[in-house]
Amino acid sequence: MAEISFDDFMAVDVRVGTVVKAEPYPEARKPAIKIWVDFGDELGVKKTSAQVTVHYTPEGLIGRQVMAVVNFPPRQIGKFMSEVLVLGYPDADGAIVLATPDKDVPNGRRMH
């Protein structure tokens, strides 16, 4: 993978937020969950679609803090407009495990 500069890294705005709403997304081509994340006063609530159905249920996501890229342009995912990209890692079988802080962080804080 090519090296990037620190300025390149800083151009990616990764913030922490709390999931305030989640619901199944049965219309998606691959199993997914619609997620609404509160990023605090500056950014407010943003929505996304995430293929995290192996390890998570909509009910189990409520109240969980997640990390997301918040400065990508909105992207149409089927009939749903995704405004942020929630971050995660594939487990040994390829199922996504969400990237989360290990302590509570105020919503909207930027990753450093």
C-alpha cells in the first residue's frame, strides 16, 4: 500500500458517535442494518447502512458508540441515502466487527 502524508490522514474526518436508532434493511442486496448515529451538536444525527448483521442486531446497536468517516459525500445505497461510513474490521470469517472506543467519548470528537 502506498504511503500517505500526515496531511492526507488529517483530511479524513473520523468521529465518534452514539447509535440512536437502528432498523433492519431487508431491501439491501447484502444483509444490512440502517443506523442513525448522533455525532453531537456540530454534526447532529447522520445515517448509514452497514453490513454488520452477523455480529449485531438493530436492538443491540442502540446506545453503542461507533467510529465513522463523516466527510465522504452522501452515497445512495438502494433506496437509502448513506451520509457517513461506519468503520469496522473483518473477523476471521469476513464478518464485520465495528471499530469502537474502549472508553466513553463525547459524541462528535475527532480521532487524533
